[in-house]
Amino acid sequence: MFRGIDEVDWASLRHAYGSAEDVPGLLRGLASADPAERQTALDGMYGAVHHEGGVYDSTLACVPFLLALAGRAELRDRAEVVELLVSIGDIDGAPDGPAASVRDALRARAEVFEQLVGDVDPGVRRAAAGALVRFLGRPARVLAVLRERIAVERDDRVLLALAESLGLFARRYRPNDAAHTAEAVRLLAELSGPPHGPGLRLAALGQLAGCAQDRLPADLVPTAVRLLRARSEQRGRAAHPYDGSGPDTLAGRLRRLRPSDEEGSRLLRTLHSALGSRVPDRVALLCGQLTSPDPLDRCNGVWMSAGLIREWRTGHAEPVVLIGNQLGAEEARLHDAAVAVLVELLALAAPAADPLHALVTYRPELRIRHGELGAPALGGPLKALAGAGDARAVPVLAEVLAGPVVPNDLGLVIPHLGGAALPLAPALRRRLARVPLDASDVRERAVPLLSALAALGDIESIPAVLRLLRGMSDGVRQRDAVTAAAVRALGVLGGAAREAVPELLGLLGTDCAVAAADALWSVTGDADAVLPVLLRELSDTGSGHRRHAAAVLGRLGAAARPALPGLREMAASGDAWARATAACAVWRTAGEPERFLPVLRSSWVEHPRTRTTIAECVSALGPAGAPLHDVLRAELAAPRRHRSDSGGHRIREDLALLRTCREALAGQVHP
């Protein structure tokens, strides 16, 4: 099994953390009789030899030994070894280098996987099915083996893996091998109907959706919902691993947020993914999941609704109503999932506002979340209600502000409430005035309050803001973050903050120079005071504030003409966001839309993160921004959200972009 392992010069090979001299120990650990040692070794393989999907020369050296381990029937946890081999040899990896060498090595020994699909261990059979398709380059033989295994297999989970492998086979060979692809599709169509069980039929439908949608039944959604419920009935309520009891700890919440029916989650996730842009079908499927008698199905439906809404701008109202209906569920996992998703949805959570309001009204213990570590936080239901912009959150927030424990993050929800939150300004102002200037958590306390008071335009908070700027010593942790937030707030408050001019002038020589110049311009309109600072930052190509400086120069309009050479140069080079910002600044300063419209149009299409910057420029230009109004109208009509790389912030950023586009087209000038 480890023959020749000591003859490999492991010290000369590398993994994610340097020398691979520890790899022989990891490989031997995979063969240990001790389960803990095996798990530690597997973690080490993923952590170093296959770190975050990476492949190294040491990974290639491991392949023969991993294959040998996979073939030893007396060893435990071999399925995880096969899964590791599949991961490091995935066909979607890089076309050359160590990744290609690993794939070549696995393809050269692919007969191992042909043997393993008939292994005594069902876990090994399950993992080997996908490996067979990936590494055995003989499609006729692969298809024959899969057909044979489907005929004799009795383990439901292995049958699901075989269906997934047929789908992978069809997608892989579809462009060049129509005959074998057609046979794989035929087999999937057979598996999608009686007499097969509901789980296998769902799996086959998901694979057909990904490779042959013309073979799907006309009543796909009703069929899928019916199969899902039949599968849930077979699983039975006794199998539900809900654990709603116990302390409300972070670990407990994380456990509850994980889908406890991983298999069902994967089946429906596969179908949703394959349906892609068929949003009405996906919405109907979600409604079927969210109205299932089985809470596990509903929990999966909650999470999949979030996935749909993160990507698409339409069809969310009915699923959101149904997510709101889960707030009264007895199962803690389902309740917590619904709350977590509604918090993320912000204004899109409005259809669920009534049950959210009922929850924060009749269950006051949910207004504040007390964790075992860290400061108290605003409870999810109240955060979701405020994030939805529902004015009914205001009196509840007022009660929290008047209570003995006030979460530091309360201020973060105020901007979502707009003018409805104005009655909260005095309490927020008083809290800001009482923030200890030398507190270790001054940032956590002050920044949300500054954000809230700025959003409310509360000019009476200016003395409390100045107290922060004047009173914090240089040694205060994260002082710069508080200073920057205070400066932004003064800029929003504009001319009413003239008493802050000395402090803002004093910051023009610090790391907060650009933010201070921005605020000083808003307060005084004195271009002579801020232009030297902005020109300095613009000319410093190594400055991290260069793009911000260009944006502020754009706000100065004609007064920024001395910066035009630097702005034009910046608009012609550098990263896309910087180019777009500089092009917008030139347009606002000197006109010249004809010269930079191609830059802005290409940035809009190729670099979605620039769209808000460009839309804000068009809004600020008023009627002069008309040459890009067609782009904004097209954005408002687009069904898909503009960014796929912004993670959990995708909805928030997209809603902000849409709001700016609407304001620009309505003639509401953005400053």
C-alpha cells in the first residue's frame, strides 16, 4: 500500500504551506485504525495538499498511494479517499501544470474506479460512480458499467449517485458523441418515471433538466412537488433530526441553519440550478417546497428562495410571503432560517412584514440577541422589519433604545427606515454623546450611530460628532475608522456643520485627507481649500485613496479643471473601477461625454461593480446625463441582478443601483 513512499523526495516537493515532508505521515494516517487520526489526516490533506482546490507537485506524488488506499477493502473511510481523488482530478481544473498531470495519472489508472463501483462499501460505490465518468475515457464502457450498476444496485443513495453520473456523462459527451449521449438521456428518462422511488425520480429529473430539457414532463413542477412530498413521507417524521431545544448559542444556531436533509437539499438544488432562467417554474417549485407538510422541505425551500432572490429581480413576492409564514414554526431550525433570509432581503422582505411585526410585538425576548460571546446584537426579526423599511419598527426600536441594553448595531438599520425614523434622533444623539472616548469598542459603538444620524440629517448631533473628533487620543483602537465615519457624517450634514471647519482643515494632512476634503467641500464649497489635497492624492499612483479623490473632484465640477490632465490619464489606464470613476469626473468637470462614453459603456457591461458609480454620475449630471439614460433603462428592465461576486451583499448593492437608476431617470439629482 505504501511501497516506495520513502523513496519519494518529499522534502523537495511543495504544498500550500511549504515543504511536503509531512505528507507521508498524512497518507499513513488515512490508513489508521483510529477514526480521529484518519479524520485528522484527511483534514491535513485538504488543508495542505489540496488547499482550497489547489494542486501541487506533492498532490501528484500522492495519487498512487491514494489509489492504493482506495482499493484496500479492509480500510475504513475509503469513500472519503475516493472523494479526495475526484476533487483533485476534477476535469474542470487548469489545462496544464500539476492539475493536468494529476488528471492524466488518474485517467491512466481509471480501471481502479471501474472496480470500485462494485465495491462492498456503498459509500465507495457512491463516490466511484462520478470518478468513473471523469477519468475512464471510454464512453461505451462507462455507459455499460453505469447501466449494469443501475440494474443491480439496491442502495438508494448509490442509485442517486448513478443518476448524477449519467447526467455528468451526458453533459460531458454531448458535443461530440450524440449516440452515447442519447443513451444516457434515455436511461435518465427511464429513471424519472415509475416504478422507481421518488428520490431517484427527482434526481433523474434534475439531471434531465441539466442536459435534455426537451425530455422533461410538461407538468414538471407539479410532478417534482408530488415526488418531493412522497419522498418526505417515506423518510418519515421519526427521522427528523431537529433539535430545537437547548441553549441559544452561536454553535446551536449554526447547527440549526444547516439543512438537516442534505440529500433532499441537493436534489432540489440541482433541479433549481438546471432550470436557471426559467424563473416562473422555479418560483412555483419554491412555493411547493414552502407549503410542504414536512418542515425539512420547507427549510430547504427557505434557503433556496434566498438563492433565487440573490440572482433574479422578479418573482420573489409569493415566496417571501411563504417564508414569513415560517416565522411561527415550532422547529427552531426553520424559524432561524426564515429570519436569516428575511434579514438579508432588506426592502424585498416587505411582503413578510406582518408576521415580522407580530413576532417583535408579542415576543419581546427576540428583540435583542444575547450571545455567549461578544456584545448583544439586534434580534433578527426586528432587524428584518426595519430593513424592510416598515415604520412599525420605529416604536419597537424606541423601546429598545430606552431599555437597559442597547445593541451597538441598532444604528445600522436606521437608514432603511428613512424619515420614519426621525423620532429616534434624540435618543441616538444622546447615545453618541455618551460613547466613552477611550473605550476599546469605540468603533463598534460610534460608527453605527454616526451612520444613523447622518442618514436622518440630524444637525443637532454636530456637537456630539465634534466631541469624537476632538476628544479621541491617538492611541484609541480603530480611531481612524471612527474619524472617517464622523467626517462622512459632517459631509452629509453640509453647511450646518460650519463649526467643524477647523477640525476638517486639520485632517487634510492625515490618512483621512480625501474624506476630509470631501466633507469640507460639502460644508464650505471652498475649492481652494480642498483642491491641493485632491490633486496630491490623484497624482500619487500608489495611494489607496486615488479613486476616492477622483470621485470628489467630480463633485467639484468646473472648479476641478486643474485636475483634468490627471483625470484623463487615469481614465485611460488602471483598473476598471478607477477608469470609470475618472471618466465620470471628467464628464462632470468639463463635459466631453463623447470622449468617455465608450469607456463608461464598456465598463458598465464588462465590470458590473462600476455601475453604481456611473449611475450616480448620470444622476448628478441631470439632463446632461441623457446620453446614458438608455443604459439605465436597460438595467431597470434586466431580470438578473447586476453582480454575482458580491456574496451576501448582492441584494443590498443591487437595490441601491436600481434606486439610483430610477432617481436619475426621474431627474432627482444625486450630489
